[in-house]
Amino acid sequence: NAGVTQTPKFQVLKTGQSMTLQCAQDMNHEYMSWYRQDPGMGLRLIHYSVGAGITDQGEVPNGYNVSRSTTEDFPLRLLSAAPSQTSVYFCASSFDRAQGPLHFGNGTRLTVT
Amino acid sequence: GENVEQHPSTLSVQEGDSAVIKCTYSDSASNYFPWYKQELGKRPQLIIDIRSNVGEKKDQRIAVTLNKTAKHFSLHITETQPEDSAVYFCASNTGFQKLVFGTGTRLLVSP
């Protein structure tokens, strides 16, 4: 199993550009989530999904969109990037929603200039 | 929403000493409390977790204790080694669908 795969590993955007961070898992996990990690602020939940066709907001959803058309994929979209979105983004999945271990991807380091 | 506070933000110990990291949570309905270790440039990885029906759990040199009445839980690492140096995050769930993390503790173990 590859586990949770995130692409790209690094990305530089200009303010106002859009992009999609990809996340795929091959563990048949129903629960998937996106976090951003900023220095001194830990991991903050952006959006999560408890299954295909179902998504919901986390702690910091503004400026981000998600969709879940399949169990395997959970892309994160930035519609108009802002410097405040410079961060490391982690996708994670779990077999047991938020009541079991999260399996993290390797992260995407995004810089918005 | 759920709030998780973690202390201290940095912790320096000598090799062989014990290290303790503490977290408090606000949602009395939380029932799952994991701890993650993140090495520099790597992804967070689960090292131990505890559920609300258990007061303590051990795994070799690592233990976690939970006090539901006081809404706090702690990570204990005994006989620390240089390879224990990393950032440690606590977390608790809210509404069974959201896992909220603390702000992290940077542990430095000096030889």
C-alpha cells in the first residue's frame, strides 16, 4: 500500500492564482481531512469528509474548497491564493473517522508571493 | 468549538531523564486522545493514543494518562534518547468527526 499520497511536494504561486492540491489514499478509508501547519500554531483542520459525496468545514475553511467524488481522492482547491495561505498542507485519512489513528501524507509546501 | 491547549512549547532534557507534556481540552464529549511525533521535515506519526474509557496506557518507554474530570491528558516519556528529539502534538476529537490539535511541544534531548 502506498498509504496517503500528496502532490505536488512543493509549489510557488503568485497572489490571485488558483491551484489544486491532490490527495489520494489506497486504504479504503472513508474519512479524509486536510490540515495546514504553520509555525507555532500546530495543525489546523481546513475541511474533512466522512465519505464520498460528503464534506464539511473545519477550523479554518475560508479560501479553500473541497470535493469528494470517490473514496480514494480528496483534492483541496485554492481559488485565489493569498500570502496568508503560505503553509505546509497535510492530507490525512482514517478508518474510524476522528476516533482512530490518522494516516498523514508527506505534505505539500506552498508559498504564495 | 473544541480548544486544545498544550504545554510546554519547548522542553529540554538530558538523555536518560523523563519528559512530560500536558494538554487540556474543552469538549466534555471528546472520547479519543492521540499523540503524534513529527520529526523535522517529516509528516506527523501516531505514537500512542487513549480512549475515554481508559485512564492510562503504556507502550514501552511511552505512556499517556487521562483525567476526564479535569479534562487533561499527558504524555510521559521515560529514559529519553536523542532520537526522541522532535515536535510532539496532542489532539482530541470533537463531534466524532473533527480532530483538533494542540500547538506542539519541541522536545530536545541532549546526549
